Amino acid sequence: MAKKTGKKKKELQAEKRELAMIEGILEGSPDGIGVVVVRLDCGCRKMAAVTADGEPASKVIMYRDMAESICDLCKDDNGDFMRVTESFIHWVEPAPTEEQKEIIQVKVLGASPN
């Protein structure tokens, strides 16, 4: 099996268990071209659809896999950004151009060091 080369950084992808939630968010967000996925150190997730101009296309959904509700810490601080371990956008096909993706990612997630 050949390795892919030429990529600057590892691209994060939605986990299988996140895909159902992503599909549900997109179903209720006709203007959504992707879903922002924010993973927290406690295991909770925050997700929201985003439009082509980087604006919200849905409410922010917080959940925790295999649990009835989010953790007590998230209930207290609403998933504080200091506890974010990973964040990315899961794009709908056909995905925007790489240039458009970069513009939207910076607007939504902020700049990140390389």
C-alpha cells in the first residue's frame, strides 16, 4: 500500500459515529456546505453547519457518544475553547475549492499554527 505524499498536514476526518449526527445537521440546514466538528478533551463534541460564506447554517449541537447528555464540565462552561483537542470542517460534496475551504476555515475556526 503506497503512502500519500505531498500533504502539508494530516487532514482530520469525521469518525463513523459522528457521521450520523453530521447527516442530521445537514438535513435540517439546506444552506449548509459543511459541518464544523469540535472535539473536546472530555469526549463531548460540538457541531454546527456552515454556509458558503462561513456563516452559521444551524444551531450549535453538543453531544457525547454513548451518553444521555453532555458531561458536567460542559454543562458548566459550554465546552470552553481551552479544552478543544481537534476541530475541522466535514465538507459536503461537491466540496468548495481549496482556496474557498481555507477562507471559510480561517473565518470559522481561526488561524492555526503550522
